[in-house]
Amino acid sequence: MASNAKKDRKQSEKKGDEAKKRKPGELSRFQKIVIVAFIVIFALSTLAGALASVVQTETAEDASEESQETTVATIDENYEGIVQDLESKVAENAEDKASLLSLGRYCFSWGANVSSLATTDEETAHANELFDKAIGYYDQYLALEDLPAARVDRALCQYYKGDTEAAATELSEITTASPDYAPAWANLGMLYETQGRTDEARAAYEKASELDPNDEYGAYSYAQQRISALDEAAASAEEESADETGDATTDDATTENN
């Protein structure tokens, strides 16, 4: 039993050391994967027909060719053509709202995918350039028509560039202007969670769940997943605290006996 207690304590200390090595607000690899997946899902879920054609094309190519490793270069190849086509349409008609919105979302998704694979400063800079392009197209679109989904995606571009505070502020403003839009609450909860503001994150997730009971946006399932994760983390923290208190009591008793 003593051996197991020491082993558990070492594992707990190891986790604590790993947490200390991360900078405040820095995410673990698992958290990054969860957040990247969610943001990309939100970006892609509203691309509708334009994205469907790309997926169908890629599926056909996969069926006829051997699958290749996904790299920044292959991601660029998948997006460059369609973005150039959309840019040509906007060049002909600066008020083509459909093309502007698609450009914002494609550049956002492109940047998110590059960011998830970036291992060099050059690749990170490439991703940030794509986020800047997305923000520019969103701004052009929003000047013509207000759309909560576009504003949420724009805020997430800021988050991906590393400006978490600006993104959280913008998402908070969106929840005020469009209080019934569940994805805004879900993403706001995610940003609060990355900042360690767990109570606010939980409240935002609960609001997202309330507003998306049928999981139309995917906000309900994501919010419930994160609430469960917060519950598990809280329970784990309480258990570790109890173990540390018990160990301290045992050590004190041993010292007194000696």
C-alpha cells in the first residue's frame, strides 16, 4: 500500500511539474486538439454547397489515389484553387456577399488547418496571414450584412492569432447583440476555459446547451463535453487535495512517533 501511495504521489507530482512548465493560459496538446476540432467544425459547418463540392472532389481523388500524408503543402494545394476562384468573383463584384462569406470561411479553415500542423515560425506566419485574410473578407462581408456566424468566426481568427483577450471581448459583445446564438456562447466558454476562468466558462457552456437543445449547431454536444471535462477536472483536483492532506497528516503522525 505504501508503495502504491508513493507511486500515486510521484505521478501527481509529475503532472504538477508538467502543468508548471506550461505558461499561464497555454493549452495542453489534448486541449489544442479538442479546440481545433471544434473551431474547424464550426468553420466548415456553414460552408454548405461550396464545401460539399470540395469534399466530393477530395473523396473521388482519395478513391483513385493512395492517401498521402497531410502536410502544410497538401493543405495549401487543397485550398488555393477554390480561394483563387472566389477571389476572381469578388474582383468582378466587390459586393458578392456569398463569395465574400465563403472566402472568409475558407481562409479561416485553411489557416486553422495550417496552424494545427505548424512546426516552424514560417508556417505559423503563413497561418496568421491566412487568418488576416479571413478577417479582411469577414469585414467586407459584415459591411454589407450583419451575421452572427461571421462575427464569431472573425473573433476565432483573432484567437488563433494569439489575441485571446480581443477574441473573448468580441465574443462577449456578440452574445450581448445576439443572445440567442448558441455557437457564440459555446466559443466564449471555450475562450474562458483557456484563460482558466472556469466558472464563467461553465456558465457560457450551460447557456449554449440551453439555446441549442437539438444540437443543430453542434454547440450542445460540445458544451456538454466541456462541462463534463470541467467536472472531472474539479473532482480530480479535490481528490488530489484530499490525498495530499492525508499524506501530510500521516507524515506529521510519523514525525511525532519518531
